Amino acid sequence: MRGNTRIALAALAVGLLAAMGTARAETEITYQLWGSPQEAEAWQKVATAFEAQHPDIKVKVEVNDWDSYWEKIRVLMAGGTPPDVFAMDAPLYPDWQSRGVLLNLQPYIDAEPGILDDIYPITLEAYKTKDGYFGLPRDFQTIVLYYNKDMFDAAGVGYPTADWSYDDFRKAAKQLTKDINGDGSIDQWGFWAEVVDPEPYWGAVVWSYGGDIVDPAAGKTLIGSEKAMQAWHFIADMWLEDKSMPTDEQLRQYGTDGFQAGIAAMGVSGHWSVPDYAPAKFKWAVAPVPKGPAGRVTSVNSAGFVIAKASKHPKEAWEFVKFAFGSTGQAELAKIGLAVPIRKSIAESPAYLDQASAKIDQQLFIDALQYAHLKPVFRGYEEWSAAVGDALNSAWTGTASVDDAIPEAVQNGDDVLAKNR
């Protein structure tokens, strides 16, 4: 009996060990983000590589489109079942952080001396708080000028250069605006940009003219200053006087992106457009944004990682963030070309610089950090942007002059800022 008991106990011990191992292997964390099918595939590769090094942790990757992503996060958060790790757009980060739903990552960072040394400093600024970091950047976007080389060649216009001013830019846009088929209507425009949100275009123009956008601490929307108004008149003159930018109604005939549709000779965008533009039948390239009276300024924004405070597996979630934030994860993300890695060692290596999908000047997006201003990041940004954008849209649709629309935008913005102080 004693022999059988020893055998039984040994078998039980083996079974318990196996069960413990299985339990460890079944520790699952979720990572949710917005994005494309290509991003879903890339992140699955990152998760698989992580699991190979951490066999006791499984990562479930879930990707949604932008609008449904945020709705899903809100629902899960309200239900007490948030994802362990989820993607964050930097301007929206203060809202989420102020709700007390994000894990403070500072203790984890402090336990890893030097973990932030390889990160471009400006990308960290959006995530700093007086209590430490509750999020970290994942990648960044600087805005550059895209141009259709075929259209420039056909019109006999010289390509954009680093010496271009906004006056040079406007002149070229007028030359490139044409009625190609001779039916009396413009069907090729010199330039297209999304003009409601500050990131792609108007923020850089305002800064380049010496103006500013917003001072959240003071509760002031600053886009109505004298210098900012010079920028607004420049944009309005290009759009409404020169007609070198398509109206929304004109654009709808071709899609949502005038440059990608091949109807605009120039556009401004971040690196997120590169995979979309790569298959284009026309030849294209990138150049720095033009200089304004106050110099050359562009915008930089980032997507980041946050961990839910209610996560049941914060240590495992941190291990995944650390991995994805590290060299292996960053190198994998560089391959899809949707953004620029935040690690200098990866962004300045062949992993990013030698992308096969688009043979363009990838270094330009990194060099743009030298003259980039951080896209505004503050509580209430989403509401502020919508309120300001509604007033701006009245100018671009012709229902109000730019001189009437901007004061309305300022008032709308200040009202939102007052609610969020």
C-alpha cells in the first residue's frame, strides 16, 4: 500500500505541475488597436514573436476601424472588462488619463534604467504627467509634402525643393490646376489637403506664419491672432480665389484623398499614407513642407500604448508593451511602413530606411522632427477640434468668410476649453 501511495502521490505531483504549467500557458492578455488588415497582420507577428520568448503568456490581438475602436473601448471600460493593453492617440491621452482608468507605468519604467534612452524625446512629451507616464509612444507621424512627378513633368513645373516658400508653393499649385479634358471645368488641382483638423495642414501653416493654435492652460484658442490670420488668408486665397484646391463636393466624385485619386498634384500627409500611395500608377515623391515668414514648421503626432488600470495581468501587459516598444517589435512594425519607429536605432537603420514598398526619401520624415511642433495634446481635445472644425468648415463651404469663421472658431474653442479646465 505504501508503494502504491508513493506512486499515487508522485502521479498527483506530476499532474499538479502539469496543471500549473498549463495555467501559466493560459495566461491571456488582450491588445486592442485601430488600424488596417496589414496592421493586424503585423501585430500578430509581434505577438507571435513575444509568445515565443514568453511561453506562459498568450496575446490576443484585436483590430477595429477608428470609430468602432473607440466605441468598443468605452463600452468595455464601462463594463469593467477593458483590454489589458490598448492603443492611444496622443491628443486623446489626457482625457483617458484624467479619468483614472490607466495604469501608472512609472514604477515599471523606473525599474528598467535607460529604457527610454533610445526614444526620440519629442515623442515622449505628449505622455508626460506630473505623476509620471501613464502611456508610452508606439510610433510617430511627421507631416511632409507629397507630389505627383508626372503632373509636374507634364506642366513643366520644377519639383518642390527645401528652398520653397509658401509663395512658391502657391504659384506652383496655380500652374498645376487645369481643365485637362477641355470641358470648361477644373479636373486637376494643384493641391489637396484635409483642412478641418490641424494636423495635416493648417496647423503647420499657422505656425509657419508665426501664429499659434491653443494654450490649454490659459483656456485660450489662439488661431485668431494677427499672424494666424495671415495664414488663414493664405489658405482661403488658394482655395477660394485661385481654386487650386478641390471643394469637398468636387472631391467626392473621386474619393476621399485627392492625391491618391490622382487629381491633385500635391498633398500633405504623414507616413500613414505611404502604403496607400505605394501602388499608384503615377510617379510620386516627398519633400519638406514649405517655409513661411516665421520659417519651416511641421506637425508631429504619435500613437501610443496604455495599460488599463483594471487589467488583471498588469505585469504580463507591461512585458508585452516593453517587447513591442523594443527593438524586435519596432523592427516588425517598420516593415508595413505606416509610421516611423520611435526608437532611433530602428528608425535610423535599414529596417525603416530601406522599405521595399516605396522608394522615397524615408529619412525626410525623421529630419522633419528638427522643425516639428507637437500636435496639441490636452483634455477635451476631441471636442475642441470638432468645435473649431465646424466653424472652419463654414469658410470652406462658402457660407461664411474666413474673417467671420475664425472668430466663431475661437469662441467655440474657448467654450470647450472652459468646460475642461
